[in-house]
Amino acid sequence: MLLTRSKDTSQQVSQGKIQQAMQDSSTSTSDETDCETIAPTTLAERLEVVCKRFLHDVCYWTAFDSGQPLDVADVKRCARLYMAPDAVIHADGLFGYIAPATMTGHNALFDYIERERAAYQLIELRTLLVAVNEGQDTTFALSTFRMQSVGPWLCRGPTGRISEGVRIDELRFDSEAKILEAWCNRQLLQEERDALLRDPDHHHAASFDRSLLRSQVSEHEDGAHGPLAPHKMMQVASIWVELWNVATASGSLNPDILDSLMEEDFALYDLLGFTGDDVEHLHHPYTAIRSRCDAKRILQELTDKYDVDESVVRMAARRGTNAAFTHWRARLVCRTPESAAAREAVAADPFAVGPGPFLSQQEVKVGGTGRATGDLAFAAEATELLLFSTCGKLQSVYQFRRPLGSDRRAVLVPVPPGAVGPAAEYIDDKAADTGATLGHEKIPPDEGSPAGPMEAQ
């Protein structure tokens, strides 16, 4: 596999230099600007290097090694090196309102990035954390950015304002360590907030508290039996996602299971601002989690209202830190009076079998409780950063979530004419009126196994 090494701006990166860069690629953390360059020797190191260089060299046109701008020809060569020819890039979350929701191939991605670079000048990009899951050929990256408006964007002129925020990128690789698929989430720039939010003054995204991310934990914490060992963090992350998986036939839920999973001051942070700033009039109370007690209440309310079918798409944890990432999908079915009565019956007779009277014939055909394809069902998807306390419990979760129907009705304006989007390409046109309903035929094939803890309507 080949990696680029950037040169001084006075010299262009030649194809020969690109092809020999595998021998001198940097694997140091992004917080170190003057770092020793060593060759990646393991698969995890190679994937980490490609991830960092893809973000810096391709997405932001800035050489990872030197921080100097790259010209167009170099960026295109880098894209061909890091990406498979048919690589698919998903603009996730609200990013899908700005960029095409799906971009296939180098040229499609380059076309969008070229427009963005003409409108915004990068001031700083820092990749704080990269986690690799070799078993899934996947990396997650947490980065912070600062950019300045220098050109027209979304049919508005340049403002000169500086925007800063965080992004989470998930990359899946092929057998040659080239990017096969990517999910990109970032916070909105100031001009995008003005264009996309109905009330930007009262819907602020959460800021990332870097003090919660521990980049060097003690050896006894992340050792094979330590509470912050990567496999243990991923176990907790998996439980965090799957505990929201509740169906009518499973009976009542005991929220006290959260006592062993999270700290008392646990918090979930909305990185896109869907929830709203007014605690008395939250648009998404299911995301307003500021304590373990909040989480218990919300878990009970959510699972009383919906049957939730979920699964983890991918996850990864970084050794030596207190951080893990998850990508989950969920399918929810609103409970009906019939399903509530059936749930009570199941609780009274846990040995009862069969689908029960609450399932329509359509639901039985699709194979189980809470998997209806009618208008009472909808899907959700999110990517999260999970941060753990020293004892291995969840301390905080930072969440990027795709907008639901209620977001479009209460928080977002219609897709502006200057947007490349539109936002969620698979969302049914009726969703704006029916509450984020996804028709079964609108769900992509890989969303057949839905997932995760989520904000509901």
C-alpha cells in the first residue's frame, strides 16, 4: 500500500515521492507538529496513517506532515492513492444537507471539496484521536477544525467569520488498505447554521470538552484486565447500544440496569443542536441527558412508547485512552393500544409463545415484533464518541445523529436552493407530515438490520 509524503510548498509532490512514501510515513499523534517519522509496520498503524492523511491531504488540502497547502494535482493523486476507485463517501447527519448524501469515486468527492475549499479557508485541523478495529477493517477519527468564510456558500456571500467545531469520520478499508467506504460527520459552520436552522440563536450544538478525553491512561487501567482495555470499552459500548433494544414481547424494562453501566453524572451531548437550548421546551427530550437519573427516565419513556430494534454497525476503541466509537442504526415502531395490552399479557405470562394479537399480518410476514413496515415505523442512525471514567463506566457520549422528521419540522428549514444535498436521500417524501416515517423500500439494503440508542419523536 502506498502513502504520500508532503514536501515544501516550493516543490510539488512528484508521483515517485508519493509511491515511496510508505517508507517514511508518520504515525505520531496529530498534537505533535514536529514528530519523528517512522514507517508503519502493523495493519493498525497503516490504517491509522491512511485515515490521518485522507483527512488532511484530501478533505482539507493540507499536507499532514508539514501543514502546508497542497495544489489540486497533488490532492487528486492523494485521493487515488488512499481511496478505492469505487469508494463511497456518505455525508452523514446534517452534513448531508450541505454535501451530496452519497458520493461515489474520487471525482465526486473532489467536486464537492473543491467547492468547499473555494468558500472556506482552513486555519487548523487537529486529529485528536484515531481508533482502529482490525477485525472490521475500520477506523474512526475525532478531529477539531477552524475555518474562515472567504467565498460564497449556500447562495450567500462570504462573511469573514471563523467557525470551529469537531468532526467524526468512519472509514472502512478493502484488502489493500484503501478506503472502500466512509461516513463523515461534522458540526455546522456559522453560515450553514444561519441557512439551515429555523432558530439558530436557540439551537446550539454542544462543544467538545477536551478535558474529558484522556490520551494517556495508566498501564493498570488499559492492560488486559484493566477497566479501560479496548475490548472492555467495546463491551460496554455494545451494551450501551443494545440496552435500548426493547420489544413488546420482552416485557417490562428495569432502568436500574444503568447503575452498573454509567456514572451518576453521565451526560449525552448533541453535536448538531437538534435538542435546543431551552430546557423548558426541548425539541428532543430524549437527548437531554444530563445525569444517570435522566437516562433512566428517558429509557423508560422511550421504550414505553416504541418497540426498538437495533444493532451496532461498527465500533472501535483506542488503547491508552478512555475513548471508543460506535456507529448504530435503529428501527422503531410506535406502540399501539393493542401492543400495550399484549405487553401486559406477556408480563403476566412470560411463557406465552407466538406473535400475539398485537401483530398485524404484515408485521408477522416481515419477521417479528417491532419490525412493521407501515406508517408507524421509522429509522434512526448515529455515530458516537463514548468517553469512560477511570473505573470503566460511561462518563459522557458525544452524538452525531441523522435528522428525523421532527427535526425537519421544528428545527430545520426546507433544504435551501444552494445546498448540494438533499439531506437524507432515503427519507420518504411524506416524512415531513407523518413524523419521520421511512418506507421500507426507501431504506438502503445495509439498513436491513437497524440499531441503537436514539432520539425519538
